[in-house]
Amino acid sequence: MLVAARRLPNSPTLARELLAGSEPFVDVLDWLAGRIAAADGSLSDWQATDAAAERLDALIAAIDSELSAARARAVATNYVWQGDRHSGCLVHVAELPGGDGLAAANRIALRQRMLEDMRRPDFGDARFERVCRALLRTYGADPEQADVTRLSGDGGIDFWGIYRPDRASGPRRLATQPYRVAGQAKRWANPVPKNDVEVFTSRLGKWRLGAGGGWASLPAWFRANELPVLGLFVGLSGFQRPAESVAAEGMCVCLDGLTICEDLSYDPIVVAHSTSSNEDFCESLFRDYFDAAR
């Protein structure tokens, strides 16, 4: 198992989770051990040839899927992922403080409810883009410095804003310094493939030079700002494993649906809606906050 984990240079999250052996992943570790034991040939043979590497890559892809399912099960059983995507860990809600007055168990329920609503067929791509605009505000963007673009002719930029890490509501930081953020949102039922991320990072390169489709539609003050440009790709159903490596090379951050719902659960306005007496707080939250023009 450790040999397999060490052969994951493009999947640090998976490697760390495997090696950490967190309780909700015990079933995955057992499953992995069984898969390796059932494989023909020894692990040393697997590392010797390109064909063996391809077979191991296929196994790792299957493990990725199993780990994603295990993480979802962990969330459903009162575990929460703390820290960033590559160096975090699972912590039981009983061990977490409710720093903003929202109990950890309630925060889990809140983010699961938001995620379920975003997956509804009638939720709509335009509303999802407005959720991403609110996400930028959670990360520290001033409301007057974050918005969505027009649905037609956006040139690949669905939302944009000025990222200010020192003003963030929650614990996550996209980066340690301010950036102009150009974002794309995909509310797809399946993980975003690598080629879509490649297209987006290629456009990012042009936008950094002040060119490319969609850039001219952004406000003049945003284009004239001298902060560097950071790409933010939000995929409701996550990303195929090679996609995140491509994104990192193009200075782009990838966030999945569960991650953005976790981060939005620290937004003071979201917390206020979730603790109200309104049983359908999610709909009022989307209508009154996410859908609001400003």
C-alpha cells in the first residue's frame, strides 16, 4: 500500500489521506490492500515497465473514486475536513469549536443542504455563477469588487473579483497575497475533464497580457489594476485527477462543490440565514443573497 501511495506525485491529497489512515478511510485501506493482493504480479514488477505503470494508474483512478465516496460518508457521519485540500485531515465535530456561533454539526448540515440544492436540475447555471460571486466575497472580496459577467460573450470568464486574503470570513485562503481573480463555474453532473481546464488556463495566459476573449468586457478599473491574475475554476462535481495538475501549472485553483459549500458556511450572511426560523432558509438564502445584484 505504501509503495502505491508513494507513486502518486500528481495526487498528493490521495497519498496523504492514505498514509494518514484516518478512521473513515479504514474501509478504503482494506479495499486497497485487497485490490493489490488480487493484482497479478508483485509490486516490484508493477514499477518496472510503462505497461505496469498504466495498470497502477488505472487502479489509482479507482481508488480516487472510492476515496471520494468515503469522504462523503465521513461528512454524513459527523466528520469534517479541516485544513487545505492537500494537507488537511478529518476531525470529528465534537472536537471543533463553533467560533461564529454555528455548531459544527449544524455547519455540516448547512453545507450538505446547500450542495443538494445546487445539484437540483432547476437550480440553473446562472445562479451557480452568482454563488461563486458570493464565494469570492467569503474569501475577502469587497462586494463592489466582485461580480458575474453576462451569460453571452463572456469569453470564458463567469465571475471575477479582487481577492483579499486578510478579509476572508472563513479559514481557507486561496493564496497568501491579493490577486485579481478570473473565474469559471461548471455545474456539471460529472467531474470536469483535463481538456476544459487546459482551455481555461490557456485563456488565463492571454488575460494576463490584457488580451483574449472576454477580457474587454470586464470593468476598466479591474483591467487596469496591477495585481497579478489568479484563475479560479469551480466544478460542482469536482475534477478528473489530471486536471488539477494542469490547473496548478497555469496558476489556477480548482474547487469542488463540497469545498465551496464548506467555505460558504463561514459567511456571516449564510450563517444568519441558516440560524433563522425559516424552514426553507436555503431558498431565501439563494434569493436574498446569492441572487442579489450587489
